[in-house]
Amino acid sequence: MAEGLQRIRRRVGGRSARVQESVLKSVFELLGEKGPSDFSIADVAARAGVHETSIYRRWPSRETLIIEACRNFAEDVMPIPDTGALRTDLIAFQRNAKSMFSSRRGQAIVALSRMQDATSRTRRQEYWKKRMERLRVIFDRAVERGEFPRDADPVVFLEALIAPVYFRLLVTNESLDTWSDVDHIDRLLKSYATPPRKPVKRPRARGPAK
């Protein structure tokens, strides 16, 4: 029975799954080595040990191939922090993001953010949806510790957290090194802080009338 299950699992994954994994891993490696503009499909095929036509059958363009690779392997270079407190989790997350965007792989993600064709937009939306869902665990832990309001939307918070990074990368081209991410995080957390409950004033009991 166990051998039969193993054979079924191999058949379900099969060569197609192995080719996809090898190609996407090769793309992500080449992004780190050469950046988004200096490698070709031929380079990917040689690294993955597959024919170029096998790549073109699955990915209609170089851009969609890069987005797919980033979607699959971004967690390897941008792990979800677990420091024991929301503030330090967010600081670690933001600093990992700044480091990532300064790398060749990060440059690829930024370049793809400018792509406006329908396929690139769809893949980009899928990437961010998946990423946001995985980051929810930071806020789930924070809610249990009483650090984040239970009724607040973590995605809205994350959008406000990430927006200045993309504004600098895509609009003003300012260096991320000159931006105080800690101050930004503290201001956001302050705006989401639950105000302490005011003690209820109880009327003093009156003594017996004289």
C-alpha cells in the first residue's frame, strides 16, 4: 500500500512539476547573480537543464517567468519575523524589505511593478495577495498579546506600512537608507493603539442625614 501511494504521488507531481520547480529556482538564482536585465531564457534553460521550448510553453513572457519565480521563492529571502513583539516584528520585516529591494532580485520586483500588461498585473496581484495572507500571522500573534486591535484590518495596516517604500522606489527615486522606517512604524502603531479605559467614577455614598 505504501509503495502504491508513493507511485501515485510521483505520478501526480511528475516531470512537469519537477521542470517547473527547476526553472523557477534557476530564474531566482540568476536574478541574484545577474539582475533582471542581464539573463536570457537560454541562460535559464541551461541552468535548469531543460529545452527553451519547455519554458516558452509554460510562461508566455520573460516578465511572467520572473514574477512567478519571485512569488515562489520570496519567502526564502524575506522570511516572516517572529521576535516576540509586534513592533520589533515590523521593524525586522521592513528592514528585510529594504535589504531585498537593494538587491538584484529586488530590482527585478521593482521593475515588474512598472509593467502594465494584463498578465503582469494579474500575477503581481496574486503575489501580493499571497504575501499579505502570510503576513497576517504577525498580527494574529499581536492580537493575542494585546498589541493590536482585534477588529482592525492587518492588510490596511500593511498597505500603510509598505506604501512609502514603493513611493520612493517608483516615484521619487529616493534612497531607502535616508528614510526612518522606525519612526514611521511607531506613528502607525500609535494610531492603532487602543486608548486605555477611563475609570468609571462612582458617586460617593452619602452618610445618614443629621
